[in-house]
Amino acid sequence: MTSEVNIPDAAPEFALLRRWEAASLGTVWRRPGDWFTPAAEALAEALEGRLDTAPAAYRLGFARAESGVGITEAIDDMAVLFRSAGYEAAPIRSIRSLCEGWTEGDAAQRVGPAMNDPESGLGTHEYLVARLAELYGTAERAGGAVSEGHALVLVDVAAANTDPWQRMARNAAIGQSLRDAYGKGHPMARLGDGLYAVLVERGPEMGRGVADLRDRISRRATQMRVGNLMRQPPRVWIESLPDVHDYAVDLLDSLQR
């Protein structure tokens, strides 16, 4: 399934656009019907014409945010374009412009406090607090202790002197790594700059899961060319939860500082 784009196939830039669309839909794009935007056409035309792609990348980032596309998917999609054109990777300047455009487009869409962190695609601090409240309430009604059945897996990749676009790219990489490692059903959140948390059930595989996560983060950082923007190796550890929700909230607050 592809989106319908009324463009003449003969033009070189449109041939590149077609290749980009097909490759993206087959690999990184989640919703085939909403891939095309005039901003994508403009970026393909700039690349084919060997023009500066940064302005068009900014437009694309803005358009992607307006349509609700996450920053990770937007970065991955643009990387597909440059590979389709024969380049090893998208230039840093264009990635930066895409991120800046996405930030502006996302800010224009948001109203009120959000429970989702747009840069990482994970939940926010407030989201995790709410999910913990549900967990503690369930444990209290069942007469159990949260600390016996659950814990937090924490990831710290904070590095000094990262500008906004670098922070966004790093958050996108970590967010995708966490989703790949844990999948659906595990509450995840970005707690602060370079700090992330996953609520997990205790079990014999918990330690192995931490080691796997560390490897996934390193691989994803290499793929997205953000390894130099984070602590190496990433710090990943298991944090025990207290038996009282208020203390758990205090724990999250202390981790943010």
C-alpha cells in the first residue's frame, strides 16, 4: 500500500521521491496513507539538485510534527531518503534542521500539560507517577507489596554540552531502544535530560534484560550517529521501589535532580 502522489515519474527528483517513499514504507514508516507531503517533495528536489537540503529538511520536520509523526520516525524517514540517493547517511546540518522544524511544529500543536514526551515518544514524569499510583492502589487492595513484584530500570546517558537538536536526536534514540527492548505493556518515561525509566516486573530475566538494553542503546546510537552525544557506556541499573506511593514519587523527584 502506498500513498497516492500525482507526480510525473520521468523527472529525476520525482523518481528519487518514489524510491524514498517505497523504501520508507517498507522499513520505518508506520502509516502508509500519510507519508506524502509537499515538504518531502521539496527535500527530494533539493537533494537531487545538489542544493542545500537544510531549509527543506526544516519544512519537512515542521510538517511531520503537524501530522503527529514522532521525531524518531521523522529522523529515520529522512535517513532513508539519503540512502536512496546513494549517501551513507544524512548530513548533520540537515538532521539539525529537521529537528528544529519538528520542535516548532510540535509546539504549535500542543495545548496544556502532556503525558507524552514528544522527543523520546515515551511518557513524562507525570505519566509515570500516575501509572505508579495505579500500581500501588492495586497492590494495596490485594494486600501485597509493590517492592516485591516491581522495580524501575533506569538509564542515564547524560553528557555535557548538548544543544537542543542533539538532545532531541539522543532522546529519539533512547526512546526507540526502550520500546524495542520492552515492547508494549511496560510504562516508560523520560525523567530528565538523559535520564529514562521503565517500570518492570521482578523476575529471573530482569538482569539479562538490563544487559540486552545496554547493547540495544549502543547499537541504536551508532545507527542514528548520536553515540558521541551520550555517556559511554550507557549507565543502566535497577532501582528498588518503596512500599508507599508518596515515597516512590519522592524517589522520582530525587532522580531528576
